Amino acid sequence: MQGVLSIQSHVTFGHAGNSCAVFPMQRMGLEVWPIHTVHFSNHTQYPQGWRGRPMPTDQIAEVFEGLVGLGVLSDISAIVTGYIGDASQCDVIADIVSRVKAENPNCLYLCDPVMGAPDKGCIVSDGVAESLIHKLMPLADILVPNQFELSQFAGKHIASLSDAVDACQVARELGPDIVLAKHLHSVSDDCFSMVLATSEGPYLAQRPHLVFDRQPVGVGDLISAVFLAGLLSGHSPVAAFEHTHNAVYGVLQKTKALGEWELQTITAQSEFDNPSNQFRAKSIEEITI
């Protein structure tokens, strides 16, 4: 069984966190077991506001103990974490990762270290960013940060592609084997840019920017989910990177075509199998930095 333990936020309306990530992974053939770090009515960018609250840390631990009781930890092929509602949740998650890996040493841990965006600054509760940097990000096998999060972890300012590649390599030296840096806004004004760094070297993927009246939320959650599903499906990191880049762009195209700002993961679900676009990831050696 290819089970994925997905520990992220949840919204009742719309698509963000687990509400964005679970279905694409299921569509790509995985069993997904969600644990929610927060339960909100909707994502926090609605002008009407939102209702809900973080999940109590002991409830996350209690749900996990239920899985322990079922004897299914060895069936967990990967753990993915996203938005953290409270810094204390990081301690529980670190314990979960350790205990699952003790049962299945081949289990992958993908950490999407949600802590902020360049235009918003820190968007998480006090202490979360620090706990991510010092506890969870070094534990990850796969790290999927945006530019702001990568710069915080690597301790490097990013203003160019060369800076981004260097920061990815520093991040790999701190623990993760694979770093997928998403939304590198300093790399290009004309394209959406992502960099993949592995032991085989760095790769760049770029696609056209799509302009929305209101920018969709949850794109990072979708990138993490599709990339992880690609790896668990047997794709190489580069092939999974290309597939993710193209599939997510297809979902965004459908979202824009329908005049929506909630990601249309259901309507555009065929993108997870056969993306409409085929942008190729290029080795950095092919590019003049």
C-alpha cells in the first residue's frame, strides 16, 4: 500500500491545505490519510474573513495514536506537512516522523514549510517559523519552500537564479536530499520559475505568468502534493518535477478560464494524469546564469 499521511490545514469551502492536496494524490493512485492542523471555514484571504481554529496539539497526537493502534505505520510510504497552526504542533509532527520512520525506514518526509510570502511577511503564529527552521526542515527528505522560506532556512538573500541555486545547495547540506524551490519571483519578471536541486544537480522549470484579479491560494500545497505523488509513482525527481510544473499550470489555466480564484482541482483533474502543457525542465548547465 502506498499510504500518505498528510498533516496540513483544512478548509470546508474551497481548496487549500488538505482540501487542495488530498484529492490530487488520490487521483494519482495513492491512499491518503489526512490529519488537520487547523479547520477553517475558508482560506484566510477572503475579505469576509473566516471562522475556525487550530486543532489542539493533543488531538493531532491522539489521531496519530489511533493509526498506531491499527498497526498501519509500516504502510505509510510518505508524510507531507504544510501549514502549522501552532508551534507546539511541530514537536508532535517531529515525533510522528520519527516513529513512522522507525517502522518504515524508506518513508519519505516532505516538508512544505509554510511561513510566509514576500508580499505578506510572516503569516503564521508566533514561534512557528523558528520551529520549522530548527526542527522540521532539517528532518525533511524533500523540502518545498517558496523564495522567502528558502532564504530563511539557508540564511541567504535571493535576488537571481544563481542565488536561488546556491540557496538550494545550502539547504540540501542542512538535511533535505531534494529541494524544490517554488515561486522564485526574483528569477524572472516574465515567468513563474521553480528550481529542483538533487544530488544529480539543479534544474529550472519556467512557464508563463497567469494574471488573476485575485491570486489563487493553495498553489504551493498543490505543487507539493503532485510532486510527492509523482515520486511515489516511480518517476525520477526530474520527471516528477516536470510533471508537477505542467499539471499545476493546467489547473491554473482552467481556473482562470472559468473566472474563479479557488483552484479548480476537480474540474481540471485530468491534468494530474496527462498535463495539457509540456514545458521542459532544463539543467542549470544548459543555462547561462
